[in-house]
Amino acid sequence: MLAKRIIFIGRVQGVGFRFTARRAASRRQLTGFVRNLWDGTVEMLAQGRPEDVDDCIQDIKEYFAGYLKETKIEEIPPDPRYTDFKITF
């Protein structure tokens, strides 16, 4: 299992970003969360098979290509507390 923390930077709040990310993650049976941050970015934690995590991130980047300015990705240790994928606040 692989876990990645992703920060999406750009016009990513108020455009359905979290709902789209949840849908993409759920299709691949990933666990984790997606949430808006106070600085206008969106944070996502995605855990699952490496190819599924990478495909999910790529799908989101392609879908929101016109809205994204930058994407920061770091690999982190998997967290067994997450058993599904949620939108958090």
C-alpha cells in the first residue's frame, strides 16, 4: 500500500474539486480524505495500490487542468485509520 499527501494549488475551491476527487478515489477503492485548506488550496490524502493512487492524481490533474497552477505531492507512511475516502472539513 502507498500513501501520498497532495496539495492542489490554483482555483480549486468552489469548483466541485472535492466531490470530483472523492469520486475518482472511490472508483479506485482508495482510502483517505480531501479537504479545503484556509489558504485556498485543497489537501488530499490518498492511500491504496501505487498505480491506483497515481492514476487518481493524474485524472484529477487532467480534469482540472485549467484550474491548477501547481500540485505538490509527497509520499507518506500509510495510516490504517482510514478505511474509506471522505470529504472532511
